[in-house]
Amino acid sequence: MQHRTAWQALAQRPLGFLASVWPWRALGYLLSGVAFGALTSVVLLVTALVGAVSLLLLVGIVPLLAVALSGILVARIERWRLRLVDADPAPDPHRPPPRPGLRAWLETRLREPATWRELGFTAVSLTALWWMDVLVLGFALVLPVLVVLSPVDDPGAWPWVLVGLAMLPSAPYTITAWAGARAALTRLILAPRDGELGRELREVRASRARLVDAFDAERRRIERDLHDGAQQRLVSVNVMLGMALLDASPDSPVGRQLTTAQRELTQAVGELRELSQGVHPKALTDQGLAAAVANLTTRSPTPVEVDIALPHRLPTAVESTAYFVVAEALANVTKHSGAAAAEVHGRLRADTLVLSVSDDGVGGADPAGGSGLVGLADRVAAADGRLRISSPAGGPTLLHVELPCR
């Protein structure tokens, strides 16, 4: 088995571990930590003193700025040293500046949480970690050697040679255990193992949000094309048919055909209007969520009480998601619940829209039953929201939705 970390090698093969390269890599990790920690302490101490003097003399803050950004360099070297005892990649968490130049780089770095996290790690490393490296190396290596050499000054202390020799075999375990703990802490702060996964997850969420926005924009475009294009042309044709009907006798074959054509065309215009409302209601764009839901419920065969009170218009994506959640929920009420009444309630709590749709129907709503609830859950999840359903057998049914309005 190929081990990825010194800790794995130590835990899984305690005896074979001694014959591997991991003890030497752990020793190199601690020795380089001592050397790098001592050098960094001296450099940062001198830089901080120069910066304090410069600040007092009003010369500039460049040295103090260098101290504040020193964590970036320290963290980069620490991530490189981490490969001695941890073979997993340690990616750089910093994002590239939006434009070239020193100013853009400084603005980006000073605003990143990673910069200050790395500075905090640098402070911990300089005040504690590399000192612990010194203590562990001293206890594991220097102390046994001193005990073994104790008879040089005192021949009567020869039994201590046995004690020192007995201490030496534990040195690789002590050194590797501390090196593994130090590396685990370093990775936790500077390069967590789920960092890449977290970034990919954020990218997936952002991509999903962009797709939802694109679909909503396309839906609004289709609604405008239907309303301003095909629907207006059909209305114009209906008017022309009415004018032609004025010139024809109502009892004549032509008059009856014109009357039938006008009736069918009127019905087609109504169906097209309902279709465009289903694609994206104009009231939602012009008047907001409360008006659009109120307009929606007037066409519902089930009596619906609407109680939506919002202090201001919400983001377009939130309003669109909330509207279609209500539309699908009321459609389910009509098709499946057998309810005599339903209620829609909506409020803005902090930066979250809390929406609920309830009915007094037979209950038993189950997403696995193909009632459209799976699609609702997917749409709410795409908006980074939460959907919960309570629908015991016999009712009532409550659909609760929370949509962040960031």
C-alpha cells in the first residue's frame, strides 16, 4: 500500500515504518521548520521594528504592509514543505487579480480572507510551532545522545548509557507523530483537503444560478414575443373579421362562417393569453410577486386566500422562482388534493423570502409520486433555497419554501 501521509505510514505499518523513508522525511520537515521559523522570526522582527520607526517618523507604511502580507510568502513555503510528510496537493487559495499591476494585486490580496488567515498562521508558527519543533527534536534526539555521553564526564554514570540507547528507538515515532500533527494543522488552515471540492461546488452553484437566470430571461422573451407579436396579430385579425361581419348578413352562409371564425379566433386569443401568462406573467414583471399571485388565484377553481406582504420588490430570480412555486403548488391542489380552500402566505424575514402554500385537502403528497414536487424541489434548490412539505394522510398539506434574496 502506498501511503499518502507520514501519519498513515506510522499508523498502518508501525514496524515496517522504521525501514521506510517517512521517518527521514519527518525529520527533514521538522529541521526545515526550525531553520525557516528562526529565519522568518528575525526578518519579520527587523521589518516590524523598521516599520514602527517609519510610522513614527511619518516616512511610510511600506514595512508594515510587508509584514501584513508576509503570510502569503510564508504560507507558500509551508505548502511546499508540506509535501515532505503529506503527498496530497496543497493548492494556492488566492485568486488572480482582475487586472495587471501592483495596485490591483495589493487590492485583491488585502481583501481576501485567505491573506489574513495566512497571516494568523504565520503568527502561530513563529510564536509556537517552530519552538515546538525545537523541543521535539531536542527531546527525541539531543536528550538521548546527552544521556549516552554522560559517562564521558562521570565514569560512574555508565548505566545511563543503557537508558539513552533505550530512548533512541522511540525517536522516529516521536518525530513523525509531531510532524504529522504539525502538517495536519498546517493543511487545516492553509490547504484543507476539501478546498478544491468546495471551489468546484461553488462553481456548480454559480453555474446553476446562471442557467436559472438565462432560462428566466428566455421565458420573459418568449412571453413578450407572444404578447406583442402573435397575440396582437390575432387580435387584429379578429377586428378585421368583425368589420367583415358588418358587411355580411348574419343569416347568410358567409355571415355564419365569419361568426364561427371570430368565435374560434377569440377562443384562440384567450388560450394564447393563458399560455403567455404560464410562460412568464406580465403582472410579475410590472407589479411584482403579490400582484402576480393574486392574478393567478383568480383563475384557480379552488378558492385561494392570498396574504403576501413585502416591503419592496425582490430580485427578479427570486420573484420568478416564488411565482412558479405557487403556480405549481396550486395546480397540485386542484389536481390531487380535493381541497375546498387554500392559502398562500408570504413574508420577508431578514434577507429571506418565507413562502407557504397550504390547503385542507386529503394530504398524502409525496415527491416520489410524480406530483410535480420533485420539479419544485429542484427549482428551489437551484435558487439556493429550501423546500419542506408536511402532508399527512387525511391532510392538511403545507408547503414551506425559503428563498434567500442575496
